[in-house]
Amino acid sequence: MSNDERIFLSLIGHESELAKVETLANESVEIEPPRPLDAMVDAVDAPLGPEMIEPLLVHATVVLKFLAAAVGFVGAVKTLLPKSERENPKIVIVDAKTNTEIVAVTKDTNPEEAAAKIAAAMKK
């Protein structure tokens, strides 16, 4: 399979919501470990010290091997949300090639509708 047939996405969310995102990987979905969204600039000069600074937002790169995996993947992403301690948790799915937001996954997100948005974004 060439890279053109794969769908490259990024998930952006609070670190507590993406802490177990790697458990969603399977034969149709590849997931890289979450990383801080922004580099921690001047962490060494921070008054708390670099070991006490934790990123709030992280991102994880996701590769869907085929579009049909999108519905199941969005449903699986929803399972990460109840574990959050935040009031209105969400995980944003972004086109990794253009950094354009595709859909925000919340507890109320319909996986089929979200997958349709992913499919539409990939046709652009």
C-alpha cells in the first residue's frame, strides 16, 4: 500500500484524554505515542523547574490504512473521553498533512457522521 492510500491524521487533546491512545492501534490503525503540542520553550528557566512542567495539550499521529476503518476508530476515540477529569472533554481530529481541523470528538459525536467528515476532508 502506498502512502497515498493511507489517511494521515493527528489527534489533539488534553494529556489525560490521550494517555491511552496507543491502545486503539490495530491492524487497520497505526498510532504513534502522544507528544507535547508545543515545545516547552525556556523550561529550564522556569521558576518551577523543567521536571515540574507538564504539557496540557498533546498530539498523536494516526495512520488509517483504509477509510472504512474511520467509523470504528472514531468510536474507539470516544472511549477515551469518559476517563477524562475535565468537564467537557474532546479530542480534535486534524488532517496531518494540512493541519486543518476535521471534527471534534465529544461524548455526543456520532461515529458515522464523523467518519463522513473524515472522508470528505480526504477528497479535497
